[in-house]
Amino acid sequence: MWIFGYGSLVWRPGFAFLEAHPARLDGFVRRFYQGSPDHRGTEASPGRVVTLLREPGGSCVGRAFRLSPEEHARSFAPLAHREQAGYARHAVELTLLPDGRRVPAEIFVAGPDNPHFLGPASLDAMARHIFDSTGPSGRNDHYLLELARWLEAHGVHDPHVGALADAVSSLAAGRDVDQGDAP
């Protein structure tokens, strides 16, 4: 059984796995369009996390995990809880990298019709939203920057994530300067 992660699962899976590989999902792109009222934000002030949008010709590189049947059964409830706010499970086919092997997998996707979908906004507005949001699982900018680090470490160029990470890093540099000037 394979699970495909494209957000926090790439750097913090939270379950035991038999093997893990970078993998590509064709026909989808990753976007910070999903609200997080339960992990990287609150019900009153949701954070922004990634989801996948269908896009012909698009692709998303993430991480595929092969689980034993026992681990899949053990991990499903916690994983479903982690992906509860608007996400639904789907069956897809992935390409494992770099060997090109195709495998069936499960993914969790939050479509535009779910109640927590925030949709697009300007780069500056999304960066500020991510920078300002915190929830029970931590700061929203930590989620973004860890994802960006994982992608960079694996040679993956994702213009959407990269631009947001740069914008949030600029905001953080301003915060560091402000904090450094405090008495």
C-alpha cells in the first residue's frame, strides 16, 4: 500500500513505512489554497496549507511511502484525523523517482468545494497570512519553510512554494530586525 505526501507528510510522515521515494503525480499542481482551522491555524483564524488542483500537463513531486497492510490499518485513523478539514481520500497512480516505476497510491486532496478552501490570493496576501498564522501543530510559516527545504534538498523546483517561501522569509527577516531593535 502506497501513500503520497505533498505537504507536511514529505518531512514529517508520522507513521512507520517500509520504503519511501520521491514521486511524481501527473495532472495535478500543489497550491497553498486550503484553510487549516485545526493544525496550522484555528477555527477563528485558519492557516494556509497545501492541496492539489487538477491541471492538465501539470505535475507535483512529493514523497511516496510504502506501508505494510498492518501499518496502513494502524495509521489510517491518525492520518485521516490529520487530513480531516476538507480533505478526501483518492486513488491515483504515481511515478517513483528516479526509476520511473508506476505504483497505485492513496492521496488526500481538499477540493474547491470543501468549506475550508481559501482559494488563490496575491503572493503578498498569502505570505502575510502564512506568516501570521499559528495553530496546535505550530507556526504556519514553519510548515511552508520545511516543505520548501525538503523540495530544495531533493532538487524539486516548485515555483508556487518557492515564491511563497521567499516572501515569508523576507517577512521573517523583518521580524528578526524588529525583535533585535527591541529594548
